[in-house]
Amino acid sequence: MSSTSGKEQFMRQFDAIVGGVKQNKVKVSTRNIEISQSKGDSYMHETRCRLVDVHTHGQVQAGLHS
């Protein structure tokens, strides 16, 4: 990737990936707000716990997932 065109192509692809991640983050945040409003805070607390378990342990703990 020492050529200028190779670097430019890499940066375009990287920018597209970053843009996709940002869009997904907005979608997830919007969905969480909608769920929170429709199901209440206890559901969101359980969902956050599952996400923390997945992040820290790499799996959903038994009994917590739907």
C-alpha cells in the first residue's frame, strides 16, 4: 500500500466503514429509545445487562436472552 492511489482507496473504504458504523449507532440508539418508551426501564436494564455480559464474557448468560 505504498502507492498514493492505494492509500486513497484504503481511506475511502475506511471512511465508508466509519460512516456505516455511525449510522448503525444512530439506529441502535433510536431503537433503544423507542423500546424504552414502549416497554419501560426494567426492559432496558435487562437489555443493558445482556450487552455487558456479551461484551465482557463473549456470550449471553443463560436465562437472560429471549
